[in-house]
Amino acid sequence: MLLDEAIEALAIRPDGCYVDCTFGRGGHSRAILARLGPAGQLLAIDRDPQAIAAGRAWSDPRFAIEQARFSELDAVLDAHGVGRVDGVLLDLGVSSPQLDDPARGFSFREDGPLDMRMDPTRGFSAREWLMGATEDDIAKVVKDYGEERFAVQIAKAIVARRREAGGQALRTTGELAALVASVVGRRGRVEPGKDPATRTFQALRIHVNQELEELAIVLGKAVDRLSPGGRLVVISFHSLEDRMVKQFIAHEAGRDAPRDPVTGAPRPGPAPRLRTIARVLPGAARAGRRARPANPRERSAVMRVAERN
């Protein structure tokens, strides 16, 4: 997502060291390597075994990839003998290859097993969680992570389906999508152009993969490891993610530091570690490249850029 904008935002030095925390199928990594010289270095990480297999097929000596969560960023850098880096890129959310493969269980458009794990070898699947969670817990996740106004009704329908079908309930994405659509369709008007299951699937994916918890950890670790002048570039597709990134950068830039109630001047405290460089919205990003067809996922993307002081 936002390939050209993200690469420009990283302000890549030919001899620099960079981290692509969301390798996917290597679009951003390939563009970073194109800007690096012989002395440059790129480390990539991803949770998805398929992404790791794709990255390990590369033979560039400047490149290495590790299967890891965001929270393991320090361990990855330490394992490669890297102390400080010149840029960290995060392209959040689910990747297009994951969405396009029904077997991964991310999409409500194609029927497949109700999984949604970015790493299918670890943790619990969406179905496993739904089959054991309480009605209140399901409603909370769907409301908090999906911002779904019919979360309570959807949770009741899920629990009722479990009661009716027992161990055969909620086996596929199609079954869950149809169940959610039946609830939302009865309760209110569906947003134009948006499947009624969108918010519920988004919420379950975020919960199953602990995406917000991982994001909170990696933001702090990324800034800890950035060299002065190093860039943090984050592309998000969800309002909760973007809000978290925005508030983190504001805090690290000192914009929420305590102020004197009389003069309004900042009170003494730790020096700000970041300064904001830019916020790129979808319309502004596309304005300079109208000849390139817009990626539908890019419509909701927001990119925030900050630099280490």
C-alpha cells in the first residue's frame, strides 16, 4: 500500500539499515532494496509462513527475513547484530494474498474455514474462540474492534447458532457472514458498498492476532532502535490503529507534555524523541499518480511519518 509514498517517506540512505515489519510478498522490501547501495541492509519480518517462504527465496546479500511478531523486533535485530536502524516501516492489517486465499479464512466474500490467523501454526482460530467465548466477550470484541453498532445482537445470534448446531456450528466464513448479514439486515440499513459482515470480520481478525497489542509494543521498540534522523513510517487502514499511531507520535513529540497553567510553557521533562513529518491521506496520495489505477484497499489507508530527534 502507498508504495511510492512510503519509500519517499523513509528517506532511504544508500548505506542505511532498514526494517520492513510487514513483508507480505515483498513489494515495499523490493523498492527499499532498489534504493540501497552495496553497503545497505534490509531486515524483514512477517508472521505468515507463506510470506516467509517467499522472502527466503530471495538471494540478495543485503536482505534477511525472519518469522516473528512485532513484539519480537528487538530479538530480530539483536540476532542480526543490529543496534540502531535508519527506518522502520509498518504496513498494518491483512495482506492482499491473505485476503485472496479462501483457505486462510480472512474473507467473507469466499467461503473457507473460519481461521483468520496470520500464523496458522500458532494461537487459536476465530472459530475456536467463537465456540468458547461468552456472549458478553463476543459483543465486546465486535463492538470495540469492529465499531459495530449491532454487536450485542450479533453476539446473541452466534451463541444461538452454537446452541442449535453444537459442534457443527460456525465452521466456515460463509456461514458466519450469512449469520451476521441476517442480523444487520433486520436491524438497519447496510452501508452502501460495504458487506454487512465487514466490521465483524475485522474485529475478529484483530482480536485473534492481537493486532493492537502488537502495534503498541512495536511502536515503542521501533523508536528505541531508530538512529537520530531515522524515520518511522506507519500505514494503517483502521481508525483504532490510526488513532493509536497518532497518539503515540504526539506523545513522543511532546505535544501532550504537561504545561504551566499560567504561561502555557511546557514543564521540564524528557526531551521529545520524535518530530512529525507528514500525514498522508488516500486522496492526497493518489493526486500525484492519477495514471495508476487505485487499489481498493488504499482508499482507507492513512500513512503517518515521524523522525527521530
